[in-house]
Amino acid sequence: ATGPIPPPLIDSPKCPRCSLVTVCLPDETRLLARSESQSANLKSQITEPAPRRLIAPRDDARALYLNTPGLYVGRSGEVLQVKERKELIQEVRINDVSHVALFGNIQISTAAVQALCEADTPITYFSMGGWFYGITRGHSLKNVFTRVEQFRLARDPAFCLQLSRSFVAGKIRNQRTMLMRNHLEPPAQVLAKLKNSAETARNANSLDELLGVEGAAASFYFSQFNGMIKVEDELAAEPPSNPGAQLRFNFDFNGRKRRPPTDPVNALLSLAYSLLAKDCAIAALTVGFDPYVGFYHQPRFGRPALALDVMEEFRPLIAESCVLTAINNRMISEKDFVRAGRAVNLNAAGRRQFFVAYEARMNHLVTHPIFDYKVTYRRALELQFRILARYLTGEIK
């Protein structure tokens, strides 16, 4: 069990019928192993044919989001039952659920937890405002060798810096792409600064320098975020006469503000980042990682550092794109927000609408930039973690 890892199979006829092909990734591993690049930007260096698409582009199971206070989740055979005041309002087969997300004061029975753990279906917990508390899942983390290498290399400053450069540079490139695609008139100066920031990140000499580059790039990017929002001429929000009362808001964005978010756009961004962190933590656990031991985000009590590492490149592609879609397509309106003190948050109806927008983005099919086949963003997240696992264990260089 501790011997050298065998080389990946080459065009084996057994692979298409193998249930473990999504774990083994034979064609993908072979392709990456022959490339000299160590970053995610490999496409320009690959001259071989694209690998066979042996994995399903999307998962048929769907996430179950529950955010109404007082709901109760129980189990009847192989079915989850959702009740409100003892009245059955929803039933769903456990095998049809990819994960369960519970927001706020929602009760779940021991029988339901046991059934979900047995099915290896994660249960995630959030505050009513969207703060990601934690995750419960069964004993599926059997690949201890991946975690051994993760712990060993997380203590290597040179390796952490090398990997972190790729995370940050990829994020900045994607931010620049977002502006070019969605901004009506993206300032050439800002695009140039983002391009330079990505190059600077690739050559940063320390994690502290990398944090500075990332922060500067975020400032450039969010200074133009408002230009990607389609704004209708509406009345400005009136000052609150009663905290928590229903108010009119607009979607004007004047910079990133969190803890607490003070306007609707920041509230949506915070919730989107929390949902994405949840999905990255699930993907990390699925592959066999410890999501709390990262390379760029250094260990801190209660922070899923590795999930946040891999999440960096996907923030513009998933979270911020989802926010723009929800606003620009009028899936979310001013009536979906409430104010409590300085904080602005979505109400229950608004969260339900945003969950629809987020899941639509996660299940959107895109062409993988390296493997040149179509997968959903959720599948792409898992692929990213599996590629990282191959890199840590030395299967690819």
C-alpha cells in the first residue's frame, strides 16, 4: 500500500465502464503528467489530443436548501421529509440529494443524519445571515496518503508560495476577464493594472507580498464592479425609521463591505462566497483532503483554509457571476432585503431566489480549459481538487 504509485492507464478499454474513473482520472492524469507546467494555465503547452470524457458532465443529484425557521427534517425509509408545524411540505429521496444546506433554526433528526452519513451526503450548517458554520458527513475519507502529503507540504514555505502564486494569479486573470465581458466600457487603465497584477503575483517573493498584490487587484476590480450592474432609475432607499422594517433599496455598489454587509450587493456577495466556500469544503472532503489545512490561507481556528485557497480562482467565475445574474435578470429585487442596524441581508424569500440562481450557476456547463470537454462548475471544482491531489502526491509535476 505504501509502494510507488503505478502509472496511469493509457487508452484502456476498461476505463469507460469503471465506477472509479471519476477518482482515477486516467486520461487527465496522463495528460498533465506529460506537461512541464505546474500551474492551471496549461492549455497553451498541450499539443496532445484532448482526453476522453469518461466522467459525467454533471451530477443528477441536487442540493436541498432549507432556510425557513422552525422546519423539521426527518426520515421515512429512504426518503427525507421536511415538515413545518408537523405538516409535511416536501419529500425527497436521499439518493437524489447531493447535499443538505440548513440555514438558521432548523431541526434535523438523528435518523436523518445517520441516513445521510451512510449515503455519504454532506449536511452543511449556516447562520440565518449565511455564515458557514460547519459540515457533517460520513466516513468516506479513506485516502490518508493525500492528507499525509497535504500536511507535509503545508509546512514547506517554498511549496506554499509556489502554489499560492497560481491561486492568486488565476483569480486576478478571471477578474479581468469578468470586466472585459460584462462591463459596458471597462477602463483600459484598470485592465492594464489587473494584467500587471497577475504577472506580479506569478513572481511574488513571499506570501505577504502576494497578499498585497491580491488586495490591490481587488481594489482595482471592485472599483469597476458597479459598471457590470444594469441599473434601473429608481428612488434611492429611504432612511430607516424602524430597524428591520421593509425598505426600498437600490443596487448601487460603492466598494466591498463585509461584517456586516451594508448594502444589497455586498449582502449578495457575502452569501455567494459563503455558499462557494461550502461547496469547496465538500469537494475537498470528497477527494480526501483536510479542508482546514491550506497553503495560501494559513491555518486559523475554524477557517477552511484549503477550501478558501482553491476557491480564489472560482470567485469571479461562480460567486460574482451569480450575483450579477441575479441582479441583472431581476431575480432579486429591493423587496427581498431587510435592514437590521447597519447590516443588510436577504429575507427568506430572497434567499430562496438566490439559491436558485446559485445552483443554476453551479450546474452550468462550461468547457474545461485544460481537458477541453464540458463539465458543470460543481464538477470542475471537484476536478480541481483531484488535480491538486495528484500534484501533491507526485503523480503530476
